[in-house]
Amino acid sequence: MTNEKRTLEATDTELRFDEADGKIVGYAAVFNSLSSPIGGQFRERILPGAFKNIRGDDDIISAVNHDDSKVLGRKSAGNLELTVTKKGLRYKITPPDTSYVRDLVENIKAGNVQGSSFEFRVREGGDGWVDNDGEMIRELRSIDVFEVGPVTRPAYDTTDVGMRSLEAWRSEQEVEVEVEAEPETETVPIPDETPVEVLRQKLKLTEQNGLG
């Protein structure tokens, strides 16, 4: 499976720099919130439980705008904390003292950087589809996370993985309709007695009447 990237609207990220402990805090994803249209074809929502597979030894990283040259933290290094709350997936980063981190912090304070993003991969059978009056909704139910972090320009990009999943779902629906449309085979009742048996019964009654 191919990795996918999604970004969260600024109103949901709660992105901020905590002056008290020097940490960057925000939400990478929230539950039950419909995304912007993706590729003009569908929207997405993340269901509670989608992040249940995150383990303590997962080596998830955080970087500015998904730029690996501007790493902010790493789970295995202990400076990236991930917490699943009732709202969604929350991250807390203790960044290094570098020039790009100082620039990022100033831009967060100024409101120039407001969004968050995460990179993920859907597990086998980890997504599903809902037809909401013609609008297709992709539900993410079980995913693996590889990266989280602040982004400058939040936007849901087109995903080939999502489109392939949608096409597969539509094909399944067409097969189900074809099966349901098959006419029922007319059942011809089988008589309890064959004509031969009926003749035997009549002959037996005739013989009994003759003897009588």
C-alpha cells in the first residue's frame, strides 16, 4: 500500500507554542470531521479507533511541511509524544534549538503557520465507503501513522489510493445489484403421487369392491 498525506484545517489543529515548557503542541487529525472534497470525488472522515494500532516502539517523526531536512522530533528519541484523545490524534514536540525551529516558533506565534498534517497508510480492510445522498464519504477505520507536524498551507490533496478504493467499492456494489436482479426460478410443484401409483390405488379399490 502507498502512504497518503492529509492536512487539518487551522480551526481544528489548536496549533500553538507552549512558552512554559518550550513545546509545539497541536492536533494532527480529529475524529468525525468531514474533510474538504478530495479530487472532486469524495470526502473523508476519521473514525474513533483509527489510531488504535499506534505502538510505543513505532518510529514516527515530525518535520516542518513534511521536509525531512527540518526534523522537529522523533518518537523513538523521546521528543515526540502522541496521544489519542476523544477529539483525535494530538502531538507534543520538544524541538531542537535550530534556526528553522526558531523561525517556525515565531511563525506559529504570528499566526503564519496554523495547520497540521500527518502521513499514514490504511491497513488491510481499514477503510470503508458511505453514499450520503450521492456524496461519497471515505471512512478511515484503521491506519498506521508515519509522520505528524505543522504545515504552512493546509490542503487535502488528490489521492490515487483513495480513488482505487472507491472504484473497488463501486465494483462490489454493481456485483451485488446484479445478483439481486436475477429472476427467481419458478418452482413446479411435484405431485405427491405419480400417475402409476394413482392407477394402482384405483385397481386396488376395484378389487376390494368386487370381493365385497
